[in-house]
Amino acid sequence: MRVFVAGGTGAIGRFLLPELVAGGHKVVALVRSEEKRKQVEAAGARAAFADALDPIGLTAAIRMA
């Protein structure tokens, strides 16, 4: 299953991403910085850069999932 996670490096997301990846899911997580991208990729997911308050950027990031 393809999964998009907003807050992939947050309190829940940082534990959720590795579990989703281990379960065989294709995971894309929303990030706003290079540091967060590294954390997401270390968990085995892909990172999508966007501001959650930018509808166009957010739509593009979700379509990437």
C-alpha cells in the first residue's frame, strides 16, 4: 500500500515510519528541511518537501506518494 505521512519525524511519525516500511508499505513523508529529509530516509521512507499550509505544494507532495 502507498502511504503518505504528514509529521513523519514527529512524536508519533518517527515510530510509525519504520513500522510501515517494515510492513512492506511504500511510504512518503512530508518534510520542510534537509535535516528532516535525512531522518525520513534513514527510516526507509521517501521525503516530499512542502509547506503544509501551501495547497499547491501540499497537493504535489501527496501526489508523489
